[in-house]
Amino acid sequence: MKEYDYLIVGSGLFGATFAYMARRAGKKCLVIDKREHLGGNVYCENIDGINVHKYGAHIFHTSNKATWDFVNSLVEFNRYTNSPVANYRGQLYNLPFNMNTFYQMWGVKTPAEARATIDEQRREAVAKMKAEGISEPRNLEEQALTLIGRDIYERLIKGYTEKQWGRSCTDLPPFIIKRLPVRLVFDNNYFNDKYQGIPIGGYNVLISKLLEGIPTRTGIDFFSDREQLEAIAGKVVYCGQIDEYFDYRLGHLNFRTVRFETEALDTPNYQGNAVVNYTEREVPYTRIIEHKHFEMFGQAVYDNPKTVISREYSTEWKEGMEPYYPVNDDRNNRLADEYRALAAVERNVIFGGRLAEYKYYDMAPTIESAIRAFNAEK
């Protein structure tokens, strides 16, 4: 008899949700994490009474009522609505691209005026490509110009994207932005989903509820004592890097990563918004997050005389860094498929989450994936 039904490697949303489902079904789980805390990338650190998103801004959003009801059965969510602002050389623009953005950009006041300006710039881009003998966009820059025109591309897309990916837009594939949302309404809500918000008290509360009554161990590296850890459970739920699981036998998958410079300030309100993107290439960080705006609204912002900000920098991942975003180019996609083929025949191991599946996941789909993975065990 094994001591546990499941050894869950990783305490982020996938691992924690799987553990929750398994415990409800009467299964015994042990959750381990190589970090010194639980929660993976949704972990929050409390600084001066403010829940700081240690690994970057996380906004829960979904149109799946069952998923929304599930997380709200564990912890109440607040009314936060994601409405980022872009700063380009001191000028502020609302995101996503909507009538407020177009008014700020061109002074247009009606949807017809905005559409006419966009269409004119799109036609110019297409005509220029045709004159050069180009029938289809060959890179991200040409794709963006044919979708939205030069003004928005140069002010709000080009520099930000180049900082995110660490390379010129002319060297990035066009499929990265096959579509650009254009809203001809005065609506700054970034997401189209029906439900969105932040757990009241921060994401640690959600993780604590998911892992309630389940033994956990932090600061445990699965690979440092792999044989012994695998021996204590009937199955392993693995949420780490898929290439690392197979000892990189086919090669290393690439990631983009981010680093943060976090600073506590003696002011109650630094930028007036949770997220401000800096879209010019010359500013080294991609955005500034002011964490208190995720959970404090209106005049309540001033109840706490301090604030905490994080400057976010995007960079190439190197071994030893925290991997964040898969690099979905041809080479990495092929390699990931080869690793997935190995995973598919691995006995008694369930691979789940963004690192184990080499897939970008929002939070709601991560939870849904974990529930499906457990239900497939029945």
C-alpha cells in the first residue's frame, strides 16, 4: 500500500485544484513545492497591509459560470475590472483600443470617424506592401500595420512588443497578433468575459481553501529525491517543466521570463491605476503595477497612507530563472510536441499546468483543466 494516492509536484492553481478535487473524493494527497511558499505564481506577499502580486498581475476572468461559482464557493471575489492605461512619452491612452483611445489619439468623437481613420491607415499599409511586391504580412510589424494602422502601432504596440519579446517586430512572426481588438465604444474593460475580479484578501486565501486539510511541504525539490518521493504515492501529478522531467533528453524548451523591482512608497496613490504600460522602447520596463488598486477602490485607496509598486522587466529565460511564457515558434512547438509524446506514454504520471504542458494558461482555464484531469481519473 502506498502512503498517498497522489504526489502533487507544484502548488499552483493546477496542483492545488487537483488536490482539492482528490481530497473531496476521499483520496490522500501530498503537495510539494520547491519554493518556500504555496500558490505558485499567484502567491501574494503582504507589504504594509497591501497584497503584492509577487509574480506579476493576476486578474481572474471567465465566462464559464460553473468555474466562477466554483472559485466563489471557496472565497468571495471583489469587483475589480481590468482597465490598463498606456503611457507613450508622457501621453496617456486607454486600453484596449476603444473610442477613448481613438479620441486621445486623433480627437475623433464618433465610431464612424474612428473607423474612417483606421481604414485609411490600413489601406496605406496594404498599398505600400503591394508596391513592394508583398502579398501577405511577413512579420509582426506588417501584420499590425494592416490591422490597425501606423499611429496605434508605433505608439502602443511596437516598443512594448519589442520589450516583451526581446527582438524587433520585423523579426517576429505575424501570427503573434493575428487579431487586434478594436472596440468602437467607450469601454475600458480589457476583458470580454462575463465575470472578473480578485479574491478578497488576495490569492493566498484561495490557495489556502483549495489545500485545506491536505499535507504540504515547501522547499522540496522533486528531482533531488525523486525516487523516494515517487515511491510514496500511487501516481504523480507533475506541474513542473516537462523538459526537466525527462532530463532535457531532447533539448531545452525556451521561455520568456520577467523580473520585478518592487518598492514601497510613502504615498497613498502613485499612479491612480493598477496597471500602466510603458509602450516606448526607450523605457526599459514594460509596465508598472500598483498593487493596492486590485483590492482598494475609490476613496478607500487613501485609507492606507502607503503604496507598493512593481516595475516589470521582460527578458530571455536562462537556467536558474523562473520560466514564465512559452516561446511559440516552430522550433519550440516541435520540441514540445515531442516531449508531449513522451508524456503520453509515461505510466502513473499526470502532466498539468503551463510548464508541464508548455502552454500559456489563464487562471480559469488552468482550474478547468485540473478538474478535467481529475475527472478523467474516475
